Amino acid sequence: MLRNLLATEGIDEEIELRRVETIEDAERERFLGSPTVRVEGKDVDPGTVGREDFGVKCRLYRSDGGLGHVPPREWIRAALRAAA
């Protein structure tokens, strides 16, 4: 999905995958769970400001469309456009 969105937006950038295996990794990376999508280091979820519940865990995304296992495409598009 992410590669498809990048192509749709005309962005030819590599996707960097990062492995977070320990709580120490999660705290250092400020990792809120898997999957986490960041654009230029910023989480695409607008509701993450001030969160500190870092950990090695699955992540759910709450949006107007309900709960999801991946961030909504609109959030990713908005983050990509803001970074452009």
C-alpha cells in the first residue's frame, strides 16, 4: 500500500524498514507499535503528539473510518504532501 501511495503521489523514494525488537529499541526510536509509518521522521498519525506509550506491540489506528491495522491512506498522503 505504501509503495502504491508513493507512486500515486509521484514520489520515487526508498522505503526504510527498521527493526524494533526490544523495549529499549522502542523507547529510543519512540516507537508506538507496528506498523508505524513516518515521513521525514514524523508519525503520520496526527494524534501521536505527547504520547509516550512506546513498546514492542501491535498498533491500531483510530480514525473517522473506525479502527484499522494500518494508518488511513489520507494520513499518509497528508504527511507526504506536507513534506514536499
